[in-house]
Amino acid sequence: MDHLPPQPHSVPGTGSLRSQSTVISQASTIFFLNMLARIALGPLLPDVEGELHIGHAEAGLFFLSISAGYTLSLMAAGFFSTRINHRSVIVISALGVGFSMIGVSLSGQSWSIRLSLFFLGLTSGLYLPSGVATLTSLVNPKDWGKVLSIHQLSPNLAYFLAPLLVELTAGRLEWRDLLGLYGLFSLIMGLFFLFKGRGGEFKSEPPTPAMFRVLYSNPNIWILIILFSLAIGSNQGLFGMMTLYLIDSRGLDPTRTNHLIAISRIAALTMPLLGGWMADRIGLRPVMKTLIILSGSITLGLSLSPPSLLAPAVILQAMAGVCFFPLGFAALSELTPPNARNLAVSATIPIGFLIGTGLIPAGVGWLGEMGHFDLAIGLLGSLTLMGFLLLGKKALKPAVREN
């Protein structure tokens, strides 16, 4: 999901994967901590709610705070990196994530936690465009797919480890201590990259308002905005509320819940590769339509599943939810010429994140507080299922083809 195509203003590198393995591992570690910070509250929400005496609706607002900051940051990242080079942006992002997480761990009120989470979103959103630009500036273009695939393992690993770390530290660390440790590690990596990191010593060229006007006048961009919003909501947005849902609505104990969520994310690790392989052989649009129907149906089925089928439904829902993203980015690439692809991402993904990781979990939390968790997930599944109606015969047809 958090994958951007190489920025057109990054300088193609000549290095091999092996020669650049150190900086690849450094950037991937920063990306892992970036993602871990953004999803860390999900498995911890039962403890957070209990200590702060808040309900599911107010807990859902935590994710809206992150997504609001992240959306603003991602939209402004292209302008930000025109002032300072990408390497400095990566350092600022890692340090900002660290300080924000420590701020959350020290906050005593719900409003101060939301403020710290908003700054977490602001600082974490700066990383991705500059991280990808830095890596592609160091590695030979023929290896860009490989290096970005390695880089993309970081968010998947964060999804897997977030619930396991909660379980492994249960009884030893409070939720504040765990979040503070995440922040400390991000600070360490930011300082390490400041003094030992390489690459990214160049700036971006600023996008112009005219370019965005052209993109937003294309109805296909709005189709992808809606589909990305639903896909992000079914994946990252639902992940944030899944622990509360399984414990509060389905009666699972915390240990089983964390194990089940971790298993579901292991199963989902290779699914984007399968979706891309199918699209190469069958065609992008039919595979995308099939996956949207599958994801929506399984999410709807999760809300209706009996206890005996709950575990398979959680696992299948996570597997289906991640398949859309490489296909969505491939569609963006087909719809735009090379010199506008980074702008297409900036025009599409921020809105998708605001809805998918902000409004959707907030809505799920609001309905959950009224005792309608299953209804909330069922509505999300139904809306996702209806997304295939947007993919008519003329939808997502490339307007610009490369020579």
C-alpha cells in the first residue's frame, strides 16, 4: 500500500543491490518504524480505552488524527523536498516520528494524545516520497522493482509484529512504555541515518497547480480515489479497529486476538505479488474487478460469520485486502505519462488515506460504541463490493500512452 513509483526527478543510480545493501536496510528500517508507529495503537486500544475511560468512538478519532496529519504531509511532501534534499527529509521524518511517539506515551489526556498523533501523521508522511527517491537514485533502474519490493516488506512486517509485540510485552510493559520505545528506536535510526546514511543529496522540482487541475479533471482519477479509499479502509483502517472488534464484539481473549491478527498478516505477505502476477497474465481491469468483489464479499462475510468460521474469515479478509494496491498503482501508471506519475500519487493517495485510515475507522468506532460493530464491518464490506460497479467498460482506459 505504501508504495510509490520512482519520482521523475530522482537521478537514476548505477549501483547494484549488493553494493547498496546498507542504505537499503537503513531506509527499510526507518520505513518499518514509520509504519509501526502509525498502526501501534490498534492492538493497544483496549488498554488505552480502559486507562483513559473513553469509548470506541473517541478511540476511533485517534486514527482520524493520524490520517489528517499524514494526508496533509503527503500532499505537501513534494513542495517540502524542493526546499531541502531528500536525505534531510528522511532524517526529519524519523526524528519527528520518534518525538511524536514519545509525546503520545507522555500524554495524560485524550486531546493531547490526538495532538501528538496529528504530528505523527505530519512527520511520518514526509518519509515515503523521499525514501523511494533516495533508493532509486542509488540503484540501477533495472533493479528498481527489486529494491522497492524489499522496501515494501517493511509495512507488511509492521502489521505482523505490532500485535505480537503487544503480546510478548504484556505484563512487562505498559502501553505507554511500548509506544515510548517505538519512538526511541525511531530517534536512534534518524540520528544514525543523519551521520551514517548515504544518498538523497538532491531536491525535487515543485509541482504546479495546473498539473493538479489536469489530473482532477480526469474521471478515472476519481474512480481510483474511491477504490483506494475503500481498499485502504478495508486494510489499514480495519486493522486499527480489529482488536477492539474481536475482543468487544466477538468475545475473544486478548492473547488469541493478537495471535489471530498476526497470523492473518503472515498469510497476506505474498498476496500483492500474486495479484500482480495475475494482472500480467489476465489483464489489469478484470483482475482488479475480481479482487474488489472478493475483498468486499469476504469483509461482509466477516461481519456475518459464526464463531466456528471467525478465524478463517479474519485471515481471508486480510489476504484479500492487500491485493488491490499494486494493481491500483499500475492503473495510475497507465493513466499518466512518466513525468506526471508522482503527481498522480499525490493527487490520489492522500484523499484515500484520509478516508480509509481516518473516516472509516472513526465510523466503525462510532457504530461499535453503539453496539453495532458487525453492522459497521458489514457496511464497509458492502461498499467495497459495490466498488466493482465503477469499473465499467470505459473505466481506467489509458488516456496517454508511452511511445
